[in-house]
Amino acid sequence: MTTIAPETRGPALVRRPGPHELHPVRTHRRRRALELSLAAAVPLLLVLLWQLAAVRGWIDERVYPAPSTILADGWDRAAAGDLWPDVWATLKRVLAGYAVGTAAGYLLGLLMGSLPLVRAALEPLLDALYVVPKLALLPVFLNMFGLGEGPQVALVAATVFFFVWISTMSAVMAVPDGHRDAGRVFGASPWQMFRHVLLPASLPAVLVGARIAAGVAVLVIVASEQIAATDGLGHLIFDSRALFQNDVMFIGIVCVAALGVLFSELVRFAGRLLTPWAPRDRGRGQA
């Protein structure tokens, strides 16, 4: 709060501390509680409206089953063991493809970010491949690996690779010259320059790209499983829609959403452990 003090020798502005300055911990807790309440209230309200619309007959429950019906059917399928094989099939493809794509993207991003000649040689080709929709590469992977897990894993790896490559190369190139100069002044070897300068300075941005890639990996595998798989959540969703089992279709969608959120949050948590010095990449709740 800012007020004008009474005139002594002249007008003066006096800034009085607000609640945030006087009680920072209490203010932060209240703000955090409000944010969490809103984050829970909005989806809960939408689900309640959906349930009400289905019960009142405002929507066709055969096409859009009530959330209570979806929850009951999902519980029954999980208890009977019918749901877990599809969840596991999708999860193992995502994990395998994510591991391969992250490793390849990180190594090449480091190389291209550190060596201008390598970047000049490879960046135009990779830029051209980046704009190609990754599902368009599925026939190529089918020709290369045949039917089975190979094309699914390769498609996820190719998708993740570009996100991690771009974020890594950009992060390494964005390391300030002053950091590099300080390493040279102290006589750092190439390995010491990487270990003590480039890695800690670039890793936070790299992990943000890896978290985005985690969500995209789940999205692309769902589309891939629709085309070239006989199991998995993507196959479950589209096969159920073709058989007019819309409750099962929504069960698959809920599982995909949960899998994507959990995987992204796991990558975020790993990033916090690896980079405790970096600011959090979440905008809310910071004080």
C-alpha cells in the first residue's frame, strides 16, 4: 500500500507492507490452497454436469455414458483383469521408446550444441525430418521392423528424439559465454567443461523438453496402436468405438489421461532430484 506522508519539508511517498510481506508463509499457504481447490473443482464440476446431463436425458447415454457407469465398468474390468494387459502393453512401448529417443536426442543435442560444424552439417536434415508427421513414418518402420513391438517403439523413439534433441541443442547453445570463459580461465579440460559448466547450465531446460516429450509419447502411441497393434489402450479405444462399446472407449481414454499425467509428473519429479538448483518449471504456487 502506498500513501503520501504529511508535508514536512516536502511530499514523500511511503510504501506500507502488504499481507504478502507481513505474513509470507500464511499468504503462500492460502494461495496454494486456493489453487489446489480450483484445480480440483473445475474437473469435478464438469464431471457432475456430465452426470446430470446423462441422468436427465439431455445427452444420449448410449453414446456418452454417465461417469458413474464408466467408473463402475472400469472397476469391473480392472477387477476381472481385462484392463491391465492393454495398460501394460502401452506402458512398455512408451517406456522403451522414451528411453531410446531420450538417449539419442540428448547425445546428439549435446554434440550439435557444442560443435558448430556438426550442427551445420546435420541441422538442415533434422529440421526437414522434424516437420514430417511422425505417424507418416509408421509405414517405414513397419517395413524396417515388421509387425510386432518394433514399429511401435521406433515411432515413440522418433517422436521423443526430436523434442529432446531440440531442447538439448538450444540449451547448450544458450549457455552464457561468461560461463564458458570462466571454465577456460581456470584451465578446465573438455570433460570438466562439460561436467561443471555445460551440464548444470543446460540440464534444467533439457528436462523441461523431456517432460513435454513424455506427454507426447503417450499421445503418439495411442494413434499408432489404432493402426498397427492388436492390444494396448489405443487399440482398446478405437476397437471399442467400432463395436459401439462406448463405455469401454471412455475407460481407455481415462486410462490414457492418467498414464500421461503420471508419466509426465514422474519425469518432473526426476528433474527436481537431478537439478535442485533450478527454479521449478511450474508457474503456480511460487512465492
